[in-house]
Amino acid sequence: MEQLGVPQHLVVQRSGVSKATVFEIQNNRAQRRRNPRVLEAISVALRLHPTHLYAVLHGLPTPSDHAGGGAAPREARTSGVHDELTVMREKLAAALSSLERIERALAAPEQSGADLGNGG
């Protein structure tokens, strides 16, 4: 996490793994058998190959070792952030559009009700 510049809270958020488990793995606190899915979730949260931490734990070559490099370059890691921001912007725009439609729909009965009250 330190080498990749990813803070612990972000790994917890992205992976869905508890803070305590991430802390144990990060600090090598508890020697226990780790579920491969937990290691995969943390690997993906770190923007590494899904089997990266499993390979490290078992002394196997990591997928990045096969590719002839270490961790992804900073540009590759930040492009994922930009992609996430784009998706978030699109979702926010859609939510705002829906909110505007709801507000218009809620305002419409009030206007028609006022018209009925004046005419009746």
C-alpha cells in the first residue's frame, strides 16, 4: 500500500475487507490461513493483478514478475481513478436529472390544484 501510494482506508473501502483484516495483513500481525477471495479483493483494491497477493503469500512469481515489471506505473494507477471519477460524474448527472423530474412532477399537482381551487 505504501509503495503504491494507496491509503489503508481506501483499500478497506474498495475491497470490502474489514479494516482489522487489512491491518493484520499489512503489518503481518496474525499468521492465519487467508481466504483467496480476501487476498484477491485487496489485490484488486490496490490495482494489482487479482492473484498478486496470493502469489506473494505463497512465494510464487507475481503476475507482474511475468510481465517483466513491478507495480503498475503511476500513470496506469491514476487512469483508474480518472475512470472512476468519470463514472461518478455520469451517475451524479443522472441523479440530478431524476431529481429535477421529480421536483417538476411534485410541483405540477400543486399548480393544477391551485387552478381547480380558483375555478370551482
